[in-house]
Amino acid sequence: MSILKTVIGMVALSVMPVIAQNTEYVSQVWVSDLGNGKYKNPVLYADYSDPDACRVGDDYYMTSSSFNCLPGLQILHSKDLVNWTIIGAAVPYELAPVQMPERPEHGNRVWAPSIRHHNGEFYIFWGDPDQGAFMVKAKDPKGPWSEPVLVKAGKGIIDTCPLWDEDGKVYMVHAYAGSRAGLKSVIAVCELNAEADKAITQSRIIFDGHEAHETCEGPKFYKKNGYYYIFHPAGGVPTGWQVVLRSKNVYGPYEWRTVLAQGDTEVNGPHQGAWVDTQTGEDWFLHFQDVGAYGRLVHLQPMIWKDGWPVIGTDKDGDGCGEPVSTYKKPNVGKTYPICTPQESDDFDGFTLSPQWQWHANINEKWAYYAGDKSIVRLYSYPVVDNYKNLWDVANLLLQKTPAKNFTATMKMTFTPSAKYKGERTGLVVMGFDYSGLIIENTEKGLELSQVECKRADKGTPETKNATVALSDSTVYLRVKFSCDDKKIAKSEGGHDLVVMCDFSYSLDGKKYKKLGNSFQAKEGKWIGAKVGMFCTRPAIVTNDGGWTDVDWFKITK
């Protein structure tokens, strides 16, 4: 039986690099579906920033910005826009240029993608702020996806979205990142070839938002009843609003309306997302809300068309600009589907990486062994870079998004360091601009467990140890509890940064846990929310082998 299981796993690995191991996972800590025909926002209490979605038949597919994290462009699937599961990723291993040794490209790489279905194929476009507009395509959203193609080179081209017109022409709308292009707050359109893999014209600026809609970006392209519509956010990530442009001509001139804003709600910056319709003729809008440490959460808003313009959310005063809903009736998709949520906990029973996990950079195949027959993932200690300062420099961090406001993450691991040298480390980490964790190190005194903390890791600040205990056993249970009080809001630029506190504890028997170290306030990373997970490293020394960590399981609970 074990041989058969291994063969099946090898076949799965050869066919699909990233697969969902449980398509009916239900979270213990956040479920949007209220079970009574209604849902609560956010539908995804996780950092799926800049979401975009499309419907194909009875199925909805969503992707989001993945920045430096790989597998990139995670694909989520839903039958009703409320219950989602992860089915794969469009960029499974690496993004060019490939750097050796591997280094995290914090905040770079994949910005604000769009996902579309045309002529039997799925397309995902995105902007790399340092290279230009890229595209991948696939016949099956689970993959395999094509290799990324550079559609339009240009520093600062971001937030790309295609449109196939009735006359056979293909267009792409995009924005510019001021940090690279030296210009922002404008929207531009260019024409692509019939294959949608190469720009055949220069981009033409078709809207300037400097006066009324500064920091307009993230455009999504649609056509309805003879009008070209461009949905785009403005006003900045934590504080913005949603704008819609329309014109009878693809290049304009465009008129505009603000169609969604915070209003009297607590949902700051409700903007940037996707318009989708249902089989029954309803219209809905998915967007994000930035809450600081937890990143950008995904909300679902009802949408109607009035006088040729969309109105998103609830328009209490009838001015055409809605505000977000907190609870609402579920979309009418003709059927009722079971509750499911994106995967979180992992027993490591598979032979590939479960789809909730992402490494912090392009993936090195020597980082891990997915031993499903043994129900473990083995993380090999990998050398840190020569000028290592802290975990901000480490590529082989295996992390996942935080899944709820309040939750606990616990893992069981066995550390087997090399007998040749000291300094190998492994453990549980909460990663962001600041990070903290429970780290086991092989020292001259034996194994030591420390609760470490690093403030302003991105600036090269060294770690500090808040508490240390000696370990007599190489098997240990590590735990972090995330606690968030809605009444505590951190100071931000008009945003809604929740104060998220983390407390660490450990156990030698999996039953009795002992707190170690100090409480830690979680911080977001570069354009991403804080992430939680594990790692295994060794010093930057020349050796032909090292130690490893076997992780039995990782569980998300209340």
C-alpha cells in the first residue's frame, strides 16, 4: 500500500506542481457563510490583496497579488462567491530574473493581476514594476500554466488587464508606479496582437486623476451595452475609493463617477477589485480593505446598474455612490453549495506543497522533501546569505497568510541538526517588517529554544532574545496565539490598522504549554500582511550537507 501511495504521489507531482489536498476544508476561525442564506464580510479574512475574478459557467475563479511569494498567483475557486478554496497557482516555481543565491524580492514581482477567460483559455495578466506587463495562460485553471511572457516591457508598468473587443482587437489597460516610472495617477491603454502576448502600439494615457482621483491605479477593463468601462481605485491603499470610467471609444474621452466609498462604515478604503455577474443576472463586486498587520482582506458587495452606471454596496442617499455592507444575502447562483474555506491546517500527507503555503522567494528544489508516506515535510537546513543580518534576508521561509482576527497556530517538529558544526536554526516565525518567533538553535551547549524578536528587520536590525530554555528533547511543539481587539487601532494615514498581539508558548508533550518570552505586536510586510510559518537554516559556511527539521503537522485553531 505504501508503494502504491508513493507511485500515486509521484504521478500527481508530475502532472500538477501545486494541488489542493482537501477541497472541502472548513476553517475553525473564520467562515463567511452564516448558514442562513446570508454571509458576513470579509468573505476572506486573509491577505488576498488586489483581488480579481471571473465567472466561467457555474464557476468563479479569483487571483490576487503575490509579490515576492512563490508559488505565485494563487488561484481560488468558488461556486457562490462566498465559499472559496485554493486550487493551485499560476506561477509554481520561479519568476525571472532568477537570482543565486536566492533573495526575497520584498514587495516586488507580481502586482495587481487580472484573470480572464477567452476562447476556451484562462489568461492572467500582471505588472512587474521593474520589468513590465506579463501574461500566462492555461486551458484548466488548476494548471499547467504557460511560462510567463513579457507582453509590454517598461519600468513602472503595473496593474494590467486585457479586453477582447467584438471586432477582434485586443486591448490592455494599465497604470504606472510612480516609484519606477516617475509618473502616477494616470490610466493608459495600448493594443495587443491577436494572441494577446505582445503590445503592438504605444500606450496612450486616457485618464488623468491628479486633480480628482490621485493615485488612480488597479484598472479593470469591461464592455457593456456599447460602453467601455474601466473600474479603478483611487486615493491610496488604506484610504481610497472606487471609481468607474466610461466611454463609447476605447481611447476616450472618459467620463467618471465615484461608485463606492467608506461612507459611515468602518470599512476603510473599500476599493480595487472585480465585477462579476451570476447565472441568474445579479451583479457583484469583490474588493479589499487594508487593516494593517493582517493585510488586505476581501469583501463582497452587491452591485446594480442604474442609468448606465454601476452602484456598489448600499446607496442610502441615492447619490450613485454606495458604501460597504457588513452582512447581506448570498448571491443567487441557482443552487446552494457546501461551506468551504481556503486551506489552513496541514498534516503533510501529500507529496507536493499544499496550496496555502508560499516560500518567500523563487523556490529552490533542495529546500524541502514532501514525504507524504511519512506524513511529514522535511525542511533541510539551507545556508543563509554571506551578508546575513536577520530573517528578512532568508528566502526559504515557508509561510501562509493569517486567516482570521483571532486564532492559534501550533506545529509539531523534530530537529535533527548536523553533528559537524553548530549554528543551525529552525522554528516557528511570525514574519513582517518586524518579526518574532520560537527558534531552536544547535549551540555548543546543546539545543536551545529562544523567543526572538526583530524590530525593523527590513533595515538590517539584528534579532534580540527575550527568553531562552535548554531542550533535552529534539521533538517540540511550538505555538503562537494571535489576539486582536477591534477597539485598538494603530495610528496610520487615515487607515484602520488593527493592533495584533502574538504570544508564544511551547510544549514537550503536546498537552501542557508554557509561555516563553514577551508579547509581540505583529506588523505587515512590504505590501503584504504578516505571515506565519516555519524555516530551517544553517550558517553561510561551505559544507556538503546539513541537518533538517521534520514537521509532523501545522494546525490553525481557535
